[in-house]
Amino acid sequence: MADDGESDNNQRSHDLTLSPPPPPSPSSSTSSSLDASSFTYTPFYCEENVYFLCKKLSASGIADPVGLDLFVVFISNEEKKIPLWYQKASKTIDGLVLWDYHVICTQVKRNQGNGLVLAWDLDTSLPLPSPLKQYINEAIRPLSFGNSIYRRLFRVVHAPILLRYFASDRSHMKDPLGNWVSLPPTYEPIVAEDGTTNNLQEYIQMRSAEITSLGDLVHGVCSNKYGVLLSEEMLEIFFSQVNQKNVMPSELTTN
């Protein structure tokens, strides 16, 4: 991912003038926030950071051993201009950054009574993890932009499927001369189980016309290779229904 307004912060601030969000309330954070330094992290490579975050959460016992309770959420839109608040990379007091895309992880904890859904974002200054509702209200702020070019879309992929099929050769992080826009991770690029070396664009290309009914999306998220596409209005309701309807399978199938 890249800060789309990094070279023109004044213009970015002018285009996105909104009242700053209130400081996050300590009482709204989870009881056992973790330090982002516990996880594999390279600035501006959020898709790889989340890939290894899912692996770490599963291996450490924080999530299901194969990640059945985890979902990877790609955030972008047709214009590749998505505002998010409380981002560590921000140069403004409200934490606002205009990304071309961003990636986070959500965790549906069905054993938590009424069903707690958490958001894991290694780039946020909010608690790690945060309740998804808090993350949506403070970092995403739905409907802030109406039907403008800044309206966010969300591609939700079941983590066990993403861990099998995602691949990136990092070519999107090079300029036309082949120079790195931001230095890559020191480990080797991620290659999919089937040998695919790059399919990142399949995840971050989004068109609102592709969105279908909420019921279809809820039941399709655990079988579709590239997940399902949601609007801002659907995001919180979607995860509430995933939790309530117990759609997470005991084994994986994809199409």
C-alpha cells in the first residue's frame, strides 16, 4: 500500500476536511491489547503483514489453529483513494491517511457470549486488537463521504483460503524505473500453494457494481477464492451475521 497523498499533503487535507475524531476511549479497548512489535511487520506492505499476522494468531493459540475464525479485509475503491483515521503513518493530528488500499484482519470470537468481533490493524494507533465496532466508528467513519470518490469498499476473504492462494511478487511497490518505492521485507515473496507468484490485483480491484445481496455474501465468504465485496453500510452487519449464523466451516472448499 502507499500513502496516496504523501507527495501533496496540503491538497489531501483540503480535499478531506472533516472534524477530527475524538481520542479513543481506553474503556472501549479490549482487555488484553498486544504490542504490534510482536508480529512480522514491514511499513507499506500491509497485505504481507496481515498474511503473517493470521499465521501468528493461529500458531499462538489466539485464534483457531487453522484460522477458521479469521477474515482478511482488503479496503479500497475504484479510484484507489481510501481515507482512514488513527493511522501511524499520518502526518496530521487526527491520524488521517489517504491510502490506495489497506488490509486488516478481523476475528469472530463466537465463544465470547454475545459474539465479539475484533479488528487487527498493525498500522493503527488504536488498541490492538480493537472491537470491530470501535474500529469502524473511529478509523473508518462510514458514510463520511457520501457517494464521493472516497467511499470505501471492502473485500472480505476467509483467512484459511487466503493463506493458500494469496501471492505477491511486490512489483506494485516499484516505480517505472524499477526502483523500490518503499524497501521490501527481507524474507522471500509470498507464493501461493498452486505456484501462483502474483495475484494481489485480484484482491484490491473493486467495483461497487459487483456487490450482491447480504445473504449471498455471508454464505459465500468461506468458499470464494477472492472473497466477497461489501459496501460501507454492510460491513458491521455482515460480520454480525457471520457470527450469528455460524457460517464458518469445519473444512475448506473453494470455487
